[in-house]
Amino acid sequence: MGRYAWDMGLDYSATRLILIDGLARARSTTGVFGPKRVASQAILLTQLKNGSRISEARDAVDAWARDGSREHQVRARKEGSVRKCDQCGRTYSKRARVNTVERHFAQSGHQPKFTELPSADTRTMIVPAEVGDADRVAVRRGLESGVTAKSLVNFSRRHLGFNTHSLRYANTTHQGLPREQGGLGREPQVIAKIQHRKNLNLVVDYFSQKVADALLREDARVVLASPRQETMVGGSTEE
Ligand SMILES: [Zn+2]
């Protein structure tokens, strides 16, 4: 799976339990680390359950800690960002396949300088029920004492042993794998919408690979099992 180097193949259900357990332990952690840990675990759970990017999960948990509402629109990261020509002010999407701002410079002869604008694009995020209302105070304190996207990446790597982005992919796998294989069997189009992914091909390709791997394992088991069966049925004297 070299193409998805960040994908550690985390099992969704097992990871969810690990994070719930971590949150429970964080609640009883005393001292200054307590609130930081509560906030970190709550954000990682939110990332897993929404299949989001870490910053989107942090924004959602931050908004919930402030107003108590579990559903928020947060700024979608990365894919929606926009480039503005410094000379004429026209804006161009960054995610377009062709680098449109470059083409604009070539055609207009404007100074090839642009400014990156934050995306105006938003996505729906929901703080999951596993994070309790009683956690709000600790979460707010944790965030105030400096739980950032960067510190979350470090926290996850150090204490949990995985990259936060693999939580996004654990969610993808969970939603898309067929029910017989323990998933929810959802269509890639729906998953792409839920996760606010612009690149549907990536979701389809990722899944095809997951399903293919699972089928390959299944096939391997069948082949291994058959010689034994034959021996039993035939009752032959073969070794
Ligand atoms: Zn221009």
C-alpha cells in the first residue's frame, strides 16, 4: 500500500474504543495535563467519527466547548483554497487540475504574484455523543492552554502510536467496506460528501484496494482449506 503511506490501516471500531478509554482516563488525570488530554482525546474522537482533517475537528470541538451546540459548519481545509492575482485581484481555485492562476499570468501578462486566501468552503461537523457535556469545561481549558493541530499530531503519535490522518481513513474504510466485511456499505459518492472530499476518484480507488485486499485474503483461506477437506472427505491415505 505504498500509495497511501499515511494509511496505517487502523480498525475503526477498535480505535474508537481506544479513544473512548483514553478520554475516560484523561478525565481522571490530575494537574495541568488533565484538561489538555481531555481536549485532545475529544478532538481525535471527533476526527474519527467525522472522517475529517485534524484542524476541522479542532474547530468543531472548540465551537462546541464555547456554545454547547454539537453541530457546526467549519472551514474546510486544503482542497478549497483560493489564489488571488495580486495585480488585478481575480481569484482562482487552487484545486483545479490545471493551475489556473498560472494560466492567467501567462495570458494577461500580469506580475506573477498571488496571495493564498483561506477557503470560504465549509463542511458539517458533529461532536459525537462519546464526548460528554460534562467534558466541556475541561475541553475549553485544554484548548486555552494550547492544544493546537500540531500538538494533536504529536500527542497522537506519542501516546496512541498513530498519525491523526489515519483516523480519517479508518472512517473511510468503515463507511465503505461491505457489511459482510464489517463496514457500513455506503456509496463512495456519499462518503465523499460526508468527508468533504473533492476527489471522488481517490475514495473509489482507496476502496477498490481495500475490498481487493479483503477478497485476496478470503481467496487465500479457501485455497489453504481445500486440501484438508479433500483428505477428510475421501478418507484417503495420502500424506
Ligand atoms: Zn491578474
